[in-house]
Amino acid sequence: MPGNEELAFLSAAEQGRLLRDRKLSPVELLRACLERIDRYDGILRAYITVCAEQALAQARQAEREIATGNYRGPLHGIPFGVKDQLCTQGIRTTLGSRITADYVPDHDATVIERLRAAGAILIGKENLHEFGKGGTNVFPYGQPRNPWNPAHHPAGSSSGSGIAPASGFSSGSLGEDTGGSVRSPAAANGIVGLRPTFGRVSRYGGVMHGWTADTLGPLTRTVEDNTLFLQAIAGHDARDPLSSTRLVPDYAAALRPDLRGLTLAVVREMTWPDGVHSEVRSAMEAALDVLRKLGATVKEVSLKLAKHSVPLQLLTSDSDIAAMMLKRWLRTRWNDFDVGTRTRLAAGCLIPATVYHRAMRARALVRREILDTLAGCDALLCPANLNPPGRIEAAREQVDTPEDMDKKVLLRRISTYPFSMANIPAIALPMGYTKNELPVSLQVAAKPFDEATVFRVAHAYERATPWHRRHPDLARILHKAAA
Amino acid sequence: MKLTRDQVKVLAAAVDLEIPEQDLDNVTIRVSALLSAMENIEAELGEAMNSVEPLPPVFPREDF
């Protein structure tokens, strides 16, 4: 039996096989995660609320069920966390804000119901940018930190959902991605994060309000784990009127070791723009070589309209969210918001309806260009982040000049927002490490509802490279940081 | 479109929002940047935008 450290970093699929074969107890696995949270999360701040007692009770129940032959499947007994933007019955759901510090929902989000039904165990509620908006400057529940270097940020807005699986605090997380809030923390923390096709996963029970772009997706240590989580949460839900009735395929069946017969297209504007970090560039070049060796044909394409994605999303989704926040809290609780949240929401409140309407038309064009391009290939490629995660203070979105707005708000989001505009599935997965041991990440996107191809490309690349086997040595890293 | 602080105050008043003085420059920069970006998009895509519907890009009943 592996030791606690090794156990905590096994993939969820490997943990699941040990649980199934009764070589590992769900209680033992949960305790390994709780011990690590206890030891390290005072610094990393992945969790806002840890549900230790409830989780232990569920782990004991899972242990009994498995022992008596009532094995539910590969997630039975697996501990997971969720971004604290998803409603949990009887457990406070802060949305990362002081304003909603005491909110205790009377229902679970659909995705949580489904994971519980699969036998997975909710270990806690994870830290996030306030209300799931990027750009929080001061985190009311503690500054989330990158496990590879705690002086650096873990990206967001699903910050804790990236830190937790990367640190062995859980076997996987659920996050929320409107513009890049699952993929960016996956990239920054060296794990795998999927934005599914809009409509593939129910949004019911998520407190989001960006109704044309919000998605819920898993963050895991491997691609196979990601398929297990998506398999459990995907599918129609009558409580989300925009969820799709399409059948959910068997995602694990798509995983193969090669890419023969696939054509992959590198998006020029999202891969080699001015400002891409030299180590991201060289990691991307090396990744393309690996993909070619796996049998894929790799070509380059241009998405000329991609550059408009960030302002278009801020003009539309931010306005949708701001409309809800204005009425509820922005007028009366201004000073209780973080400065980054309130100024971004205020800007969203002031976009004229005529501009919003025109921006929605432009979004249709951006999306059409991406879908037309996907008609000529199987998947699109680019880095998930153009830069490795920076130092916390340097990454804060303080907007004092128009140049700050360009650099800190608009340009840095170019690698994820175009795929969000098109509402297509996109995954971020480890692509290497800088000389300072910070993760860099590859992004793969495909046609709507073709998560299977996204998984196939990502899995083949992952198996051909060593990056998924690296985990942060927290004892060493945090000791060094404290010295 | 570069807005002034006073113009932003008027826009905010129209939605019954009072922006405190210390945050007014920040909001002014943000709104100005977004409206300027939209001006550029209109210049590049305005004609094409006239020929598409402003449908929210969601997929429940589409074919691919």
C-alpha cells in the first residue's frame, strides 16, 4: 500500500481501482487528504470550508457499501472539492464574498447531486475570486497561493479548485468557467481542467449569472480522471433550460495512445502573439513535435477575430452579471465588494443596451469563424496561458491607467476567451515547467459536444510526456518559502 | 471613446448607482476601454454584424 503522500497523488482512477478491490479504504484516502489540508492549507488557502465530519461519515458509508458488494463505480469513495460558487445543502456557500458570508443554500447543485450519487465524497468548498469574477485584489477568505511557489498566484477564478488536486488535498474539483476560470487555474497549478461545451453540464445550483457563457467543469490530475468526473456530471437536467438532451458518450472509450488520422491546427494569434513568454513558446514547440510523433498532422490556422473576444465577453457577460449584482447589492453594499469586483461590475452596469446588442452580433461572428475553422480540422491548439503564473502582487488587476486596462485586463485573457465565445469544449493540461519550476500548459479545443476528441488528444499527449507525474513537494517548497 | 468622469457619473446616475470618488477614475478607464474596443470592432465588422442575428451562442438544439 502506498504511503500517505504517494496515496494523495495517485490519480483518481488509480485510487478508485484500489477502493474497488478493497485494497484501500475510503476513510484512509479521505484522512490522507485531510491531513495534507491540515498541514499545508493554512498557507495555500485552497479551502474556505472543510467538511471533515460530514465527509468522514460519507467515507464510512462508502466503506460499508463497497464491503457489502454495493460498489457504485469509479468515483465511489473518491474525495472531491467544489468552487464555493456551487450551492451545497446545509453548507455555507460564500461565493468568495463578505456580502454572502452567511448564505446557506437549501439545495445541492445538480453536479454535486450527481457526484454524490456516483459515491464521491464532498471534502470542502474551495476559494475563489469574489463571485467567480476575475480580478479580486484582496481575498476575504485568505490569499490563495500557488503550490509550486507560494509567492506566485494560482490563477482564477476557480483558484482553490486548481490548488486542491495539485496539492493532494482532493482527487478532483469542480470549477466554473465563463472566460477561462477552470482552464487558467488548471494551467497555473500544473493539472488538467476542462471547459465543457455549453449545455453539456447542468448549471443548476451555480450562482453565476453569465447566462450565455457559464459552464461547470472538472479539474483533475490526469485526463482519464477528467473523463470520469465529466461522465458523472454530464447530461440533460430539466432544471437548466439550456442543458442539452444529447446523449452522453463513453468518454473513457475515446482514450487511445496515438493520434493517427487526426489533423490538429495551431491558432497563430493565440499561440505566438507579442508577449508570449519564451519558455511557453519553446514548450509549445516541443509539444507540437510530440503530437506529430503520435501520428497527428499539425498545421497552422489564423483566427483573425479572436482578438475581439475579450472585450466582447466583458461587454456582454459582464453586463449580464452586473445587471443582477446592481439590483441586489452594488447600490447598497459598494464598500463590501473588493475594489476589483465592484469597479468591473460598475463598468458592466454602464454599457448601453445598444452597444450590448451590437456586441452580441459580433460574438456570433467570432463564433462562426471558429466553427468554420473547426470544419477543416479535428482540434485547435494553443497554450492555455501565455505566461507562467506571476508573483501575486504583480498579477493584481489594479487599473490606474488605460495601459493597465490593456495589459492587466484585456491582453492576458486572449488565450482562453475565444473558445469561451464559441462555447466549445477546451481542455488545459500540463505542457512542462519553467526553469523556476512553474507550470506551463497546453490547450486543446474541438467542435461543440466533441469532448471525446479533446480527451483523446490530451490523453495521448499526456501519456507521451512526463509532466503529469510531477507534483509539488510541499514540505520542501513551503519550508523554503518560509525561510 | 474616451469618457470623462462627469459623463460616467451621469451614466451611473441613470441606473441609480453612485460611484464613490475614489473609484471613479478606475470605472471611467474601464468603460472607456470597452467602448473604444467596440468602436474598433464596429469599424472592422460593422457591415457583417448587420447580417447576423444577435443570438446568444448556446447550443441545445444545434447540429454539427
